[in-house]
Amino acid sequence: MDETQLAVRAHGLTKCFGDVIALDGIELNLAPGRIHGLAGPNGAGKTTLLGLLLGLAVADGGELEVLGRPVGRALAAPQAVAGFVDGPGLYPSLTARRNLAALAALRGQDTRTGRIDEVLAEVGLTEVADDRVRGFSLGMRQRLGLAAALLTDPRLLVLDEPSNGLDPAGKQHVHRALRRLADDGVTVVLSSHRMDDLEALCSEVTILSTGRVRFSGPLGKLAAESRELDHRLLTSDPAAARRVAEGAAGVRTVAQAEARRGDEALVVRASAPAVEGLVAALVHAGVGVREVAPVVPPLEAAFLALTEPQEDER
């Protein structure tokens, strides 16, 4: 990766709060035009890292460059960076439209009604633009916070749990807006506990645990490096499928489970290549394969494996 084109470059980044090490030698390179997921258990350092990117805190050591500029030791939001941590800051007594106008005026930004209406439409809040924010649900507040960030036309957008509280329609609006931003060259960094959201949106992910990077890279590479997963198979002949599975290389039969439709589902533990070999063997044996799916999605399985306490941390 050409470092001159990086949106974010962190080298040896550290941050402590008293005796607590929040970030411990973080290495991170983020390219423009990508949606980058940030995952980790509570206390992993995600919020601290997002705060550093937004200029809400400063590192104790290491180097941080945002959009090609070194981040200094003063609390200040880097230019062309927007987002929120721990939920957006909004004025409950004002309407959605007036919230955006007030926030834009405070920042010395575009307060034109047309632009405000445009970002409200992007996040699906046009119909409630003149409603007071105090009556908004959590998901609606999250979407309004995203609209406020979009007003700044950021080149780096940093979001903490942007799907928190969203209903399916709201999630669709947010996902569509984030994909459009990435297509336009904006780098999006989002932290989430929802593995399904990260899988749906992100081209790459960083997994943190106890302040350290356990993995950072494309989702495809993470899946390839994952350990064996449990897979659930629905077939036309469960008994024959079990016999084939017990003779297949690299496959272990874990359980026979009840499927949602009342059919018996076979659960096997295997790597992705071994599962592909099993499916081929089943077809060759004349057993129809109706469904093959991980019991736990690959990203969630990798997350659990990578964030287990290491021997030197116990």
C-alpha cells in the first residue's frame, strides 16, 4: 500500500488512562474510499482510537497521521474529519432541521436550507425534519447525527455504533449513505458490535483486544485465516449424509440438530475447503444438499477466536 495515499496511518500508537493501557502500540493503515470496520470486546480500545481520530483525545506515544497530516498534541478535530463517539451531540428542544442549521453555524459551514434538506433525505428523515429531537427514537438520533456529519463533506467519517437502534428501513438508509460516501472516495471508519453490519458494509476490518491489534486487513483474508467452523447441513437423506461426513477428510460430525422446518440438520466442524469437499462427496453419493451455512458467521467466529485471552494475558 502506498503510504502517501493513506487516509489514516498509525504507528506505535499508545494511550493510557492512569495505570490502564487503552491502546498498546497500535499499527493501522487505512486507504481512501474504503469502509473499515472496528470490532472488539468492551474495553478493547475502540472508543479511545475513534476519539484520537476525531481529535477528542491525544496519544501518549507513537505517530498518527490523518489525511496526510501529522496529528499534534492539542485537542482539535483534524480538518475534513467528522463523526461521533458515544452518540451524536444534539439539541433536544430543536427540530431536526434546526439542529443541523445550528451545528453548521457553530462550525462556520453551509447553512443553506437546500443542503440541510439534502442530507436529511440521505438518512431518511425528511418526514420528521420539523419534529423536535426530544421525541426521536435512538435510531432516529443516530441518523440525525450522521446527517450532521454529512453536512461537513468529510473525507474521513468516524462513527461509533451507527446502526444502534435502527429499524430495517433506517439501516437501509444509513448503509446506502455510507456506501455512496465510499464510492465518492471518503474513508469511513465504523465501530460496531454487530458482526452482520460489519460483514454487510466493510471491505476490511480491524479487531482489537486489550488495546492491541489482533487482526487488520480484508474480510476475505480473515475468513481464510479462521479456524475450523461449525456448519449446518440440510440434506435429502440425513442418515446417508452422516455416513458420508464420517468418512470425509478434515470433517468431524458435531451434532444432529432439529432444523427450523422440522428436518434433521447435520452439524459438522471443518475448514471451508473441507466443507466444499464434503458437498462434492454428498452429491456424488446421490444425497441432495438443500442448505449449507455456518452455525456462527465467519466474522463472528474469527472475532471470538482472536479476542480470547492470550496465555500471557491470563
